[in-house]
Amino acid sequence: MQSREEKRLADLKQVIVVRTDLKMGKGKLAVQVAHASVSALEQARKLKPKWVEAWFAQNQRKICVKVSSDKELRILKGRIDDEELPSALIEDAGLTQLEPGTLTCLGIGPVPSEIADRYTGELKLL
């Protein structure tokens, strides 16, 4: 019989939360999502290395969901931080379409799907 932790490790995903109110171009959006994915992964390596190892063995499942404001992104980040989950909030450098420091995405995990769904399960897919 699997322990609770073994069950958690059997179903991991990374969630990228994207602001849609910014109306980023496709290329810009793709780059911001990539920044969020890599940055969240680096946090997970530090905080939850077993999750990262298991996630790589499971084909690195990712989903992208959306929020419609800076405020929604910040609130979600606060909730994720309260749980001490690996995450990364992405600020744009301001070299192309956006003002410097604009928050664009939040990368979460990889984390067990049941945990991710508590925070992002109600968000619509991008």
C-alpha cells in the first residue's frame, strides 16, 4: 500500500499563472512562461528536491492558467508563500512591450497535483 507521500509523488505538475490583462504578444508570453517555469523549478530544487526528481520521471507535466490582474497574481503568490511551496513571480525587464517591473507570471512547482489544485484548480486554462 502506498503512503500519502508516495501518492503525492506519483502525481506532480507545474502550474504557470499568466496575466491576460497585459495583452502580451505570443512571443512575449511564451518567453515569460518559460522564465516562470525555469525559475519555479530552481526554487523547487532548493525546497523540494524529491518532488523535482519525481516530476522529471513523470514527463514534466505543466499547465498554464490565467488571471486578469496584477492584484490576482499577488494574492495567489501570497497564498502560495503561506504554504511554503516553491514558486517564482516574474517581473519583466521592460526592454520590449512592458514597463520595467511589470508582473507577468507566477510559476508554481512542480508540486503534487492535489496541492496545486487547491490554489489554481478554479482558474481557467490559458
